Amino acid sequence: MDLENIVVSLAKNKSEDVQENLIKMVGGHSNHVWRYKGAQEIVLKKYLKVPPGSLFENSLQEEEKALKTVKQINIAPKFVKSWPDLSIIAYRYVEGVPWHNDIKAVAKLILEKEKINPEKFKEVSCEPTEILRQGDVFLAKCQKLPKVKRPHPEQISPVKKFSLLHRDIRQNLISEFKGGIKLIDWQTPAKGDICEDIFSFISPGFQILADGTPLSAQDLNSFWKFLERPDLYERYRKIRAAFAWRHGSYCWWKSTIVESRYLRTKYRLASLAEFDYSTSNCL
């Protein structure tokens, strides 16, 4: 069966008709993903609808744009083709292993992204007061609320240089291969504050969602050492609590709407970890 017919079968939810050379992949919370072993190994991703008001978009068009944009610095899979009407995209399979503990490589990748002009992507909030407010909106949707203390916004200078953000640098979305690492799942890129990508890598909630282990104090120290950007450390120190409050609130809300008991538990644990992180002294 050729690729076009396989895509049509997947779009119709008939994956059982195309089992040959097709392997269902696991790990994602938002979409269905398969690995196809044809003339070249590719990944086929079928986008699912996200709940209204979600913090993160889930856009085929934005992922295609991001993959084409970052191609020049080789930090993501190579785009192959998309079928927007069927909500499916294809990109090259990254032959590698799940990220283990190469902190230096992630710091390098985050800085490497700064070479990319983010102007074609939507802008997201970079101001603590607005980020905290977005968290408040998620909690307002919940009947039962966690017993947590809302942080106060800190004064922070406007962003001097906008960055292309991945917004979800979890451990299970980083693949190590010979020559470096790559980020997968670019369905929610944005133009914003580099500190948001730093937060998604070092905050405990994102790593819990990745079935990973939150970074240790030693790992965090190593990350800032490898980043070699004391200016970003100071900025992150001031904005971290706002990002943690928003993500904790988002995960709490998600824990109230997902059907899977396993995911409800995972989102609840991630939420509480982020709320703790919002007031922690550990950066």
C-alpha cells in the first residue's frame, strides 16, 4: 500500500487496515502518531482537537511552518509532506535514543534557536501580570481548587529580543542522535520570551508529564553554567513564578477534564509540582 492510501486509512481511523510497516508510537497526549517503514522511515502524525481555551494550540500548519523554518539549524525532524484536509503531517523519523541527561546539549540547542527570526509566528505574553492572569482563568473553570498561594508579579523589563519558542521542551520530546539532539512535536510554536522555553525544560511539571524525573539541584546548576547567560538567569528568576502558576493552573484544569484516570493523576501531580516550584528557592 502506498503512502497516500495509508494516510487516507489513518484519517478514517482504520489503522488496522494498514498494519504492515506501520508502528503506533506512544508518549503524546494530544495526537496519534505512527512510524512508517517505507523507502524512508517517516513519522505520520494525526492531529486531534484540543479543548476550547487550551493553553497550547495543536496546529498542523504551525508545525509545518516551524519545521521548515528551523531546517537551517538542524534541530528538528525534516518535513516531508502534509495533508491539511486530513489533519495529517509526515516528517522524517529521527534515528536516535530518548534524551538521557545531556544538559549541555539542551542549553546549546536553546541558544541555537536564537538564530531564527520568529516574526512569522504568533506572539505570546511575556509579562508576569498577564501570565498570572492566564493561570487565574484556568482555575476559575474548576469547581474544586487546590490550596495554594498565588505568587505576586515581579517587575521585569520588556523583552529585548523575541525568540522562536517550542513551548514544550519535555524530556520525551528530545531525541539524542549521533551529532547532537533534536526537538520533536512543534505543533505549538510562538514568538516570545526565551525564558518560557527554559521553563518548559527545567520546571518539574513538564518533566512529570514526560514520565521523566524532575531535574536535580545539580542538574539545574549545570544548566545555567552551560547556558553562560547571567542576564537570562536574572530574568528567569523574576518570571519563573508566573510561568509556574500558569502551568500549574493549566494542569489542574486538565486534570478535571481528561477522561483517562492515568492522565488525571499525572496532570494533578504536575500541577502540584508547579505550584511548589512557583515558591521554591531552587532555580
